[in-house]
Amino acid sequence: MKKTAEGITIRPAREDELTAIYDINSFAWDGVCVAQLVERRHGVVAGVGWQDRKATEVDDWCKQHLDRVLVAEVEGRVVGYATSWFHARDRAGEVANNAVHPDWRNRGIATALVAAVVRTLLAEGAQMLRVTTMEQDLPAQRVYGKLGFRELGRSIMYTMSAAEATAALDNVMKDERGR
């Protein structure tokens, strides 16, 4: 357990705090979440809004890997969390999902959480650390840059609806038959 000068305690998560982590995820990802972008383009997926889909994704992961979850606590309240993964074969540490409740942002909590993850991964033997974030997630990029991460590259995500896929395949087949 590490207490920062600002009264923030960074420590391993407990199972009884998964609801608080779920709640943080319901608020924290607006504008920076793939699930939200998919919903904007294609509508609500399978009857579940993007906030619940993202929160459930993280909740499921945390339940399976609780030992890989740190929380930030202020005055007895969980206000943020960070997850990580250590890839032993590659000796690579990965900063995974992490978020701070919007009411507690801009107080150094995200930086403290990610720094604690980095320390954990180094102690586990990581020789290289990585993190992935969305291009529009500027606050996360600032945290990662502040901690010494440097951009390696960018990727592009594509989507299409089933109707678009069917039409595209039909067009490809027509083009191939016409050759």
C-alpha cells in the first residue's frame, strides 16, 4: 500500500470493491471508448448501451484477475483503478484498463495509479512496458508521456454493418466474375 502526499492511497483491489470499479467505468470513458464509437456508427449493440458494455468488459476481467487490479482510495472511497498484465515470455509489462471517476480527475490520481502499475511490472521483471490508448484520449496520453512512455505507432480500426459487408462481398464477387 502506498499513500501519496495528496492523501491518495494506492493499493490492491478487494473483491467487495468491484461494484465501485464498475461504477467508475460507467462514467469514465465518454469520448474515448471504442464501444462508444461503435455505438455512434452502428447503434446500440445487442440491446446494451456502450457504458454498460465497457463496464461489464472491465468487470469481467477484474473478477478473473483481481490480483492484477490496483485502486486509488481517498477518504475510504475508491475513486480510480488500474489493471496490468505481465507477459512472462516476452518480459513485457502492459498497462491495461485504467480510469478515474470524473469527479476526481486532475488531481494526479491517474498518474499515481499508472506509476504504481509501472513499479509493479518492473518488480515482476518487465524489460519493456507498453500501453495502448485512443488517439482522442489526450488526458491518458499526457499521463503516459509524463511517466516516460513514448509513442511507437498508431493503428486504425475499421467497422461495417452486416448489410454493408453483404453488399461489399456481392460487389467483390461481381467484379471477380466480370474479369
